[in-house]
Amino acid sequence: MNKTELTKRVSEHMSVTQVEARRFVNAFEASLAEALIDDKTLMLQGFGTFYLWEQTAREGRNPRTGETCPISPRLSAKFKPGKFLLRRLNEKG
């Protein structure tokens, strides 16, 4: 699923236009990024937790040439699913 498909689905669930749903999806993305930058963690009870982690500097390799190059340290995000999401994903039938 991509952002356009997600927008359509949100629009159907909320009975709003796709323009309004797109504004909601964009607002959620911005709020998630701000929360991670400010607090380093965003917990949605039962759904899951988004959190920052720092990737360390390491040596990479150019796949075309095989030449090594340094990869700078950077921040990234991870997601740990909550118990209600896991339960829903694993429902039988």
C-alpha cells in the first residue's frame, strides 16, 4: 500500500473527502516526526511504539565498483508492534 491508497482507505473509514484524508495523513506524518525529534519515542497504546535509534558510522561498499566508502552516523526510526496490533494480525479466519 502506498500513500495514495492509504489516503483512499482513510477517506472511506472516516467518511470524508480524499483531500481531507490526505491532510490527516500528512498531519500524522508531521506529528510523528516531531514527536520522535522532541521525545525520541511515540507510543500508541496497544498499536505500537515508534522510537529513534542511532546508526553508527561504518564502511560501505559501492555495489557497482566494489570501492569502499564511509557511511556517516545517522538517526533512524524503528517500530515495535503492540499486543492489540499483533493479536489482530494473527487472528485466524
